[in-house]
Amino acid sequence: MSTDRQADSPKDPATPEAAPSGTEAAEPQGSAEAGPEDAGTQAAPGADEGAAHSGGPEAGDGGGDGSGVADGTDSAEPEVGVEAEAEAEAEAGAAGGPEAPGGSDEAAQPVLSEAAAELAAQKVERERIARRKAERQAPVEAGAKLSGKAADLLAAVRAVESGEKPSPVYFDEAPTAPRRAPQAPAAPRVPRPAAGAPAPTAAGVEGVRAVLARGGAPEALALPAATALGEDAAERLAHDPWRLLAVTGVRPTQADGFARALLGPEAGPGDERRAAALLGWLLEQAALKGHTALEAPTLEAALAQYGVPDPAESLEQAIGEGTVLVFQEPLGPPAAEGEEQPVRVLVGLEGHALAEESLADGLARLANTFDAPADWEKAATGPGAELIRAVSGHGLVAHTGGEAARAEPLALLAAARDQGLRVCLAAHTPAHGAVAVADLLSGAAGPGRDADGQFAVDLLVVLDAPQLDVETAAALVESVPDGARLVLSGDPGVLGSAGPGRVFGDVLAARACPQLVSRTPDPGPIGELVSGIGIGELNQVEAPGKEVVIVPVRDAGEAVHRAVQLVAESVPRAFGIPADAVQVITPGHGGSAGTRALNAALKERLNPGPGRFGGFDPGDRVVHVPSPGRAVPARVVSADAQGLHLDAAGERIVVPKEQVDAQVRHGWAVTAHQAVGARWPAAVVVLPGDAAQALSRDWVYTAFGRAERHLSVVHGVDQALPRAVAEVLPKPRTTRLTGLLRALVAAAQEQPE
């Protein structure tokens, strides 16, 4: 691969042969373009580039996928104890950092270099956006400005919903002081009512608003609170003020203040209502990090951290009242007769527990469907032969492999069609003729359902299986009819699901069905590089066609400048790939080189405009996030009273104007969690120095693997990159599916014939 340096060469940088082949002297920033067409020394991405990659400490904004839960859901991207992209999920974003130099008056600076002019444009864009947001959000709905505790509470909620602050990492922050409010918070997101639950009535919302006013909380929380608490929300909130924790973004310290205002001295830290609410909140925060349950000692330690006097007794009381559920999971092999079986005690919420148990039952049902294989031997030829043979005799099969391995499930589908079977291909992101899993479940695409509400299929193949969370997977498996076959296929090396669970990994760990590992390698230098990352090695690869290029940078400002150059000029000129087919990927949303800063600079270069449709203009490249963990690439068409009109691969989408802030982001630059499941002809991965702590092996593997023909790495993290690949493994998730599946398989094997 090539290490791009800023070369002092009189030759035309547009010609691949023009640059010298030896090690080149560094030149001041902005003196020459760094692009994939400039040849340089062959080096691994983690090699010492000879440039200073300093990045100060950051307060990460959580990154994530803009899912509306929190920026960190990459979900939210899971961070502590886990994709996050729950980041479902929480990606660590680059935040803060000094603003890049450059003036705001470009006309008065005719002698600025290209780099300085780019940075100046970025600053102007950031200031314009800040002014617009401040003007739009300055007044509170009620028409009066809040101060003190109410303002802090509203600001905290808005900060999480807008992505300006991460969803809190569970248990790693002592509740010593509430977080400071951001300067320009966004309006709180209104959570969707649960399936089948009626929307709150106007009278119900007014009742909640009155209770909030008594406790000094902002009345803008009335609708989210009424939606989250359901029927009789006002009465419930008045009796138990800590139920305010059900509103996304509210912190325990803020709920405590609200409770003291309502209840007075009786609102103490040992109140059983407080402990129950804290348990639910802690488990919900853990779910954002990918967990479906937590070990009891972990929860007790967390309760103690929040000042609960007797955590063990509080947990026991909550279990007795059914607030949370408790499970015992055997550890290790079965104990000998007379010996006690070691167990771990897990605690979880009812919804996640039911989803995981339903999923385990459904998978076991499919796994035990067939006693003998069907006669598909004549069709078992070519790259998918082994997969075809396995599926012919089993109702559930797991298939693993990289991008090239997708040819094998496609061959299976063709063989099944030849056998006269009804087939369906689903994926996290529609590709290769697949329908989106979300659209399949909603009925918007796919084969439809029969009279019993199950899919009208004989074979369902699901690509991108690592992106399945427990609730989605449970709904999917429950819809597969008896006698049908299910194939879960995916790359276990990519980032996990934005929602709770580790479905694909748990199925593989349980060994409850045949598992086929593809032998089809991903081709070319990019495939070789990504394959090495998957086993913890960041190798130097030969890239004679500039398939992989390293662009060293010294700071975040230069990183943004180089990324814009690559997308707008270098990659299109060197490879004939249009700018619209180049995707920028970076660890987080915030910071000087996060998605916000990159998108502002890329918009200024590629589609400048005043942002007259809520910050968007016709032609803007965006991602639409209709549900947590799902990012749909689209382009802005127009806006009217109905909302913002988008074009997503030919499909017209109208996002209601009140949902635009929560569901639409600019999409020239995205996080790896938003990019997972999709690929582009070219990818530019931006690694500013202050993002070093966000890197992990699965993040790098996912980001680098999004490129098909060309990968540029804007590299400012120095040795943090090879260190992340070699040492920073995906964070584990606490789940129950593996144990449940193993128990069901063992029980089935013990049954008499």
C-alpha cells in the first residue's frame, strides 16, 4: 500500500507515475495535494509516518448511528461491557479540540492557501449552523425561558437526543454532579409508543405537564413522559417521581432533584421506588451497550454507586415484585452427582428476557425440523456446494465468511428455486437482490405472509446476521413457518448489532446447528488487508494499482482538508469514481473531524447552500434513520408542509418535519456503525488523533472493509491503529441465548426416538 506524503515535486500530481518513488520530504500543510494517485513508500497503516499525530484528550460525544436513541447506539454504538454504531449503537466520538485556523472572510484573504481556504470555509459553515440552531431552539415551547434545575434537565435530555452527548456508559460514572448543559441543545425526541399501545391523549399530556411543573421540570418533557409511562402517566409520575428516568436522556441525579421537589424530605436515597427505577434505568443503559441481562453483583455495585443503602436487599425486593427477572445460568460442564453446579445469577428486563427465550425456542424448532436430507445433490455444485448440502438436510444453518462469500448464499437460492421452493433473501441493507430485514418484517417488501401470519417461504436466507438484535431476530424466527429452512449468514468480524443481544455470535457459540465457514477469500489488496485485520494483524500489502493509500496528517483540521480533497478531486481523477460513490467513514459524530465537521466541509465543497430545509438543501447526501440501528442512504429532493422529501435508491420517502432532526443527518461522512452492511466503490476512513481511544479491531475491520476498489486512510493516530487491531477486542455482551440454546438442544437429544 502507499503512504501518501506531501511531496515537493514539480511533476503533475494527477499522473500516477509523476511522483518520486522514494521516501519524500514532508512539506508544510497545504503545500501539495495528497491523493491516491501520488506514489510513495510502501508501508503498513500503523508505520511511523514521520508526522506528528498529536491529539488532545477528548470528551467523546458518543458517536453512533444517529438512531435517535443516542448518538452512541451506533446504536447506538456499544461501548462499555459490549457495536454500539447499542453505535447501537455507542461509538466513541471525537469531541472538542481546538478549532482549525482560517478566517471567516474568504474574500478578504485572496492569498490563502488551498488548505487554509478549506479550513476557513469549515469555520464559516460551523458558525452558520450554530447561529441557525440557536435561533431555532432559543425559545422553549411554553414561551418562557427556563433556568436552574429545569434548564439543566431539559438541556441534558436534548443533548442526548441530538447526539451532542453520549448515552451514559453504565456504572462508570459516579452520580456526583449533573452534566453541564450544551450551548445549543436540540429538541427532545418523542419515543414511539410500544406496539399496540395507544398514543397519549391531550388530557394525559396536560396532566403530566402539571406534575412536571410542580417538580420544576420543563414542560417540554410532557409528551415524552406521557408516551413512555402510558395510561395514567400523571398519577404514576406524581406517586413515583423517579419514573421520569423512563424518558431518554434523564439522569438519576436529575430524577432525584425532581423527586425532592415533589415529595420533600421523604425522597431519600433508600426509597424503594428509587431503587426500582434505578434498576430499570441501569438495565436499559446496559441494553444500549448490547446486553440483554447483567450479573447480580454488577447491578448491586451500580446501585451502591448511586447511593442505595442496601443494594442486595433492594435487588431482592425488585425481583420479588417482578420489576426485574432473575435467572440462573450453569457455568462449565455438568457437575458430577452429589456436587453443586456452579451458576451465575443474571438479572434482566422482561421484554429482553421474553425475546431471548422466544428466539431460542424458534431456533430450536427449526433446528429439529428435518430427520433426513432432501435430494439436492445434483444442484450441489460450484462455490455454494457445501452450503447447499447442509441446507438440504437441516432447517437451521449458520454460514460465515467475508464479502466474497456472499456468492455462496446466492448460489443456494438459485438451487432452491430450481427445486421449486419459495425463497427470500433478506439483509440489513438491501443489496444483491435482498430486501431489508425491517421491510420484510413490516410487510413493505418480501413474499408477504400466509393466513397464519407467517412468511410465505420455504427458504429464508438472512445476510448481515451479526446486525440482528434479539427482538428483531425473535420476530423474524417466529415468522418462519414449520417445515421451512433458515440460513443465517454473515461476517463475525464486523461490528455487532445496534440493539441488545449477540444473536449470530450466540448461535455460533451454542453449536446448535451446522456451521459452514466459507473458503472464498476477499480479493485484491483490500481483501488481503482486511483479512489480516480480522486475525489481529495490520499487514503491509502490495497495492500496485493504488488500491490502498495512507494519507498521514498532523491534526484534525488537516484530516478534514485531506478528506475533502480525496472525495472531491483525487479519487475521481485517479480512478474515475465519482464523488457520490466515495464514502467517508470516521469513528464519531462530534469533534473537529467527526461526521458533523466532515459533512459541513463536504457540503460546502460538493453542494453548497443555505440549508433552507431545516439545514438541508436539494441534492444533499443524507442518511435516513427510521429506527435505531438502521441508516438508509438517501438524497434530499425537496421539502413542503408534509416534511422533507428524500430519494433512497429510487424510493421516495417523506420524513415529517417534526422528525427531521431525529431521523436525518448529512451522509457524505458516516460512522462505521452506519456504514455496516453496505459497500462503496471507494471509502475514505478518517482517523484523527483524538479518536485513538475509539478504535478497536472490529471497528477497523468494518470501516476498512466498506471499500470495493479503493481505500484511503487519512491517518493521524500513529501507533494507536496497529495497537487497536492487535489488542483491542470487541467488548463482550452479557446475553442468555447461548445457554438457552444449549439447554434446548440437550433436551431434544435426550428425548426418546
